[in-house]
Amino acid sequence: MDTTTHIAIFKGKQIRKILFQNEWWFSVVDVVEALTNSVNPNDYWYKVKIRVKEEDQIELSTICRQLKLLAPDGKMRETDCANTEGMFRIVQSISSPKAEPLKRWLARVGYERVQEIEDPELALKRMRMTYKAKGYSDDWIEKRSRGIAIREDLTNEWKNRGIAEQRDYAILTAEISKAAFGMTPAQYKKFKGLKRENLRDHMNELELIFSMLGEASTAEITKNKNIKGFEHNKRAAIAGGAVAGNARKDLERKSGKKVSIKDNYLNKPQDKKLL
């Protein structure tokens, strides 16, 4: 299972999704909010489940799974999620003029996942197109893509060495970030004024480079020393992050400029022409 929370956009609304058993699972409360504009989508979803159970004797919860998604507070929280088929059934229970467009959107997103399984290069192409449409430069997209590959290599190493819990992945990632930047990912997001947004999508090219260096160094140390177990992997994460941290500090001393900045990459004055 890919533990990364992905963001999809439907008519300007963010819908969290996650890969589980080779298909997309969508946050139910996010879909409810997109359909209803409810100020309390959790309460709305609760009432929908009660109404459907009373009227149709159907437990909508049985078509959902509790999967951990990144919450607005920056923590991973268990969330009701449904796959494309299950979400069709849920949407059917909600009266909204957006229901049919949402069904078409869900069908398209689900079909794209099937295509990506058959041809993984399509996922990379779609990702590049999405970033390009948002205004990111080709150089930034190349670094972001490379960073994703390095991150995948690192998480595969962790899996092969007994790291199984999402909490452990988060701790190890936080150790790399602290050693590389002096901030955990949660602190870094606060530093940049982010909530549900993806931190690395808001990094500039230098920030991405040092993120890659920290994770690539950790993977290299882990492989070469054949590290196993959580505590040993934690020490390797600190050591790998320190490689990036020392390089960052050296660059900052010589350039007189901080690597970590509060600006979103796209919101820098020199990049406004890209929007």
C-alpha cells in the first residue's frame, strides 16, 4: 500500500485519495463537502449513514475502509474512504446537482489508475502535465520527479528491513528532516504557512535538492551497512539527514542566503510570470 495522501481536484475542491490494493480510495467527507458545500461534512456524512440505514436497510460503512490520510492538522488520521464503486453508491444517496459530474470524474480517475498499472510511465507523464499546468518550471518538475523516485527507493529499503508501521515511517522521515533542515515536516509546513498542502510541492529547487540528498544518503547508509530494525534505521536516518544538513549549512555560509524559505515556490516574485 502507498501510504502517501494524494490530492485530486474536483471543481475547485480538494479530495484526498490514497492507493490501496492497486486502486484509488477517496475520502468520503471530502466528497461530501465537494457535493454539498457543508460547513460540517463529518456531521452530514453521519446523518446520511443513519438515513440510508433507516430507509434502505443498508450500512454504508460496510463499503468503506478506515485508511490513514493526512488531516488538516498535519497528522495522519483514520478516515472513511471508499473506492470508485463504493463512492458511486454513496454519491447516489446525496442529493446534489454535482452528483453526475462527480460520478464522471470518479470514473475517469479510476480508469486512469487502471491505465497506470498497465503502463507506469503514464503516471509520471500525468504528474508532469499536472505540475506544468500549475506553472512549475521544467527544471523544478525534473527535481520533483527525481525526489519521488529517491523517496520510493528509501521506503522500499525500510520495508525490506522490518519497518512496517506508518508511524515509524513518519518518525524516520522527521529525523531526516530535522537533521537536514532543523525542522520536522510538521514544523516545516508551519514555517511555510501550509495546512493540507503537500510540503514538497511548495519547496524551491534548492530545498528539493537537499531533501533528496538527505533521503538518498539515508538509503545509501542503510543499504551499505545492511541496517535492520527501527532503532538502527533511526540512527541511519539521522546520519543521512546530517549529510544534507552539513551541506546546506556550508552553502548558506558561502552564499550568505538561507536555503529554507517561507515562500511557496510559485509565489516568489521572480516566478509570477509562470502563473
